[in-house]
Amino acid sequence: AAASDQRASEKTDDQRSPLRRILPWALAGVLAAALITVVAIWKLAAPTSPARFHQLTFDRGLIFGARFASDGRTILYSAAWNGRPPQIYSTTPASPESRPLGLTGSTLYAVSPSQMAVSVGCRSLFIGACEGTLALTPISLAAPRKLVHDVISADWAPDGNELALIRQAGEKFQVEFPMGKVIYQSADWLNFLRVSPDGRALSLAAFDTPWADEGRVIILSRDGKQIAQSQPFMSIEGLAWSPRGNEVWFGAARRTGWANGIHALSLSGHERVVLRLAGMLRLYDVTRDGRALFSQDIWRDETAFRAADNPKERDLSWLDSSDVSDISPDGREIAFFAWGEATAESYAYVRRSDGSPPVKLGRGEFSLFSPNGRWVLANVPGNSPHLVLLPTGPGEPRELEVTGIHQFATPGWMPDGKQVYFAGNDGQDWRLYVQALSGGAPRAFTPPILVLPQANESHLVSPDGKWAFARDVNGKPWLYPLAGGEPRAVQGFAPGDAWINWASDGHSAYVYQNDITRAAVFRLDLATGKRQFLTELAPSDPAGLTDVTPVRITPDGKFYAYSYNRALSTLFLARGVK
């Protein structure tokens, strides 16, 4: 019996032995999983080392570009301080002082171990963005050697021997890498070109609207094929490759008016937020050890009004950015559009010139009064650009049905108030069109023309409705007949002139020269070319001014309104940005 009991007990133990063997391992697995979970939660909850910031500049003005030198300590940047022309400076985090390098009138593109790529003759395209002649100069400094005209952005390959660049070629923008070899073309404005640390890829920003900062970031292979593209951003300001070279970092904002954080786009197309800051920023450079150069900026567009017989100006600025687009013939009202951080999108307003509060009409920009003053005609930009009529009093907005046009510029009214005109792009060329408000297709009355959005030209059609001002594709100014026939050359139109509007006599016009901190206004006889200087428009404080535009004058020359941009930058060095 005892033997039988022992055999039964051994049988029971044999039946339980698998459980006994598995149980310790199961418990160990549970404990390991719990430990992994605890560690993960601790990593998520544990405070990370915050980014640290060091201020590098202390003057008032606009920064155009900044790069780390090859020693990793020296910082080179270009800025226009206190109303002076832009030039290139050198500084280090150890000193609050900046040393000018003597390259006045130049802005910085890129830095290699031995030389700098700079822009000579900076022509402002947008705030802090230039188009000029690409030139090279040694770090030890010498007279720049000019290479290529109409360059917007440039960067060195990692070996410091090859240059990549963006330049304007007619109506298109092209990427060259190396210089002279076109690998990518686009009708969109391109900027902020950077070559990856391994030299196999390039990154850049493509903007939806000329001379604005709404767009997307694109990563290209060395031969120009698209690798990745970001989602659209309301504002993109500067970019650089990440420390590991596996992402592109860029200053951007998804929904607000100006870039207010650093975002990242990976080679696989994944996006993330790297850093958020209060206020606007522009990213310039990132080192392999994780230091970043960026500026915090304050940008404002302000508007002033005055009578020709009164030197005292009245400030009619609104929110952070307001640009005048029209002035009523009697000088009692102005039309303007607000944009920027406060509104994110452009909105049309009217305001009495006595400073009374403005009236918000609706979405749109470059708005112009109808001949009877009851409407403004405005251009609505974005993914679906269109023209809209906004009532200045009671009434409902009315979108114009325009077929076959993908972009609009310089809209205006015909003298009868029953038709409008505009510059339109049909996907191939810009032309001037006229269209009846009652409907029908738009009618082109010019050959292909050149449109300069940054000039903010307006009131192109003569008071009798027979002629319209426009530039041919080579930039030469003409008067084109709306009824058809041969155009007339505009006499006396000087290089750099921007058209304001026709004078009331019908055979002369007002033009101005935008000289960054001031605008000289002239009356031009269109037949004889005789120029008469009228006035100079200039804000009293020149610090940070990037342009004085647009300018508007009543046809009788008695009232002026103009806008100007003021951009103030402070350069920072950031450590610990991940």
C-alpha cells in the first residue's frame, strides 16, 4: 500500500511539473514587462534638458542671413542696422560686439572653410529675402568675385568645392547643382536652399504666392527628383539640416501669420515639432553638435497719410500689418488690407483719412474703390485665387466668375464701373484682361507681360478707358490700347520706377522710386518723358525699414497715402534643441 501511495504521489508531481517549470519564467516575463513599462513612463515623465538661448545682437534692424564659420565658434551674419545698407558682420558668443567685415551692400548666402558666398546688390523680394549677383570672397576678405546674376539663395556642398543655387530665369525659378547644371524648375518662388551633410540631397521652400512666405518644404535628390514634401504652412522662414542629417528643420507656422516654431521633415515625409517659441522666428543654421542660429523678429507694415500742402503725416496703421491699396479721389477715405500675425489671412478694410476706426469688409487684398465708391474690388489669394466685390455699405459680397485664370494681380475698375480689368496668368503667361460684371469670359488685350508683385502697381487704365500701362516680358513699359492696335512706348520711365496711377489730365502719370527708407515721387509726361519731382515720402525712424511701398496719390495730386515695412531682428544661439 505504501508503495502504491508513493507511485500515486509521483504521478501527481509528474502532472504538475510542467506548470512548475513554466511558472517561474512566466513570472519573470511579467516582471520584465512591468519594468519596461515603468522605464518608458519614467522617460516620458522625466524632465528633459530645456533649450538654452544666448542673445548675439543688440542693434535695431533686419538680419538677412547667418551661418556658423568652420571653426564652430565664429558666427557670420548680414544685417542692415539702424537704417544703414546691409553688410556682413562677425561675432562670437563670448562678446556682445559685432565686427563689420567691410562688405557693404552685401548679404550672406553661405560659408565654406575658406570662402563666403555673398549677394552683391541686394534687391529686396520679401522681408529679408534678396535677389542679387552671387559672388565669392575669401574668409580673409578680398574684393568679391562676381559669378551669376539673379540669385536668390545658395549653399555649399559638404566638401566646400561645389555650390548649389536658386536663380530666377524669366518667369521661372530653377535649382542648379552644381552651379550651371539645372536639376529642378518651378513656377513657384523658391528660397532657403540647403545641401544635406552627405551631399546627396537638397532642401528648399516653395511658396504658393510670389514674394510671400506661405508654402511647403521640399526635399530633392541630387538629380532633382522629389524625395519628400511637407504639408502646407501659413509661414515658412528659413531652414537647415538637422544635426544627424536625417531631417530638415525649418521655421514655420501652420495656422498663425508668422513662423513661431521649428518644425522637422524627415526623408520619409514624417513631420514633427522640434521647438515652439513666443513670437516670430527665422532659422538660419544648425551644427552637427546641435547648436542652432535663429532670429526673433518683429515685422510691421504701417500706413501714413498726408495732404500735399501739409508736411504733417497722420498714422493710419492697423493691427500689425496694413498696406494701403487705394485712396478716394477726394482724399477722405483709404482702402487697405490687413495681414500678418493678427489676421493670418488678408482682409480688406476702408477707413476715413481723419483716423476714424476702420470698417472690415471681408477677405481680400489690393482692394480698389469702384468709381461710385459703393464697392471695392479685391484679389483673394490662396489655393483657389479669385476676385471678389465687397460692398462698402449694405450688401453682400459677390465673387466674380472668371474662367481659365489661375493667378490674379493688379485688379482695377474701368471708368464706366461696369467692367473690371486685371493681370491674369492662364498657366502659361501673364496678360491684361478686361471683363464685364454682367458675366462672360475675360478678354485679353495685351501680349504676354511681366508682372512685378513687389511693386504694388495700380490704376493701370487711363481715365478715358483707352490705354493701359504694362511691361512687356523684357520689362520695357508700354501703353497698350484696349481696343486693339499697336502699343505706345512710355517715355521717360527710369529704371526702378514703380507706377502709381494716372493723373487726372489723362496724358501724365505718377511714379515713384522705392529706395528702402524713402520714396521719391515724380509726375511723368507719358508722351514727352518730362519728369517733375513732387515729394519724398520717408518715415522719421529709418531703423529696420525694408521698403516704402505701395504709394497712392489722388489723380489731382492733392493727397498721398503710403505704406512701409519695418522689420527688427535679434540673433540668438540656441543649445540643446532636439
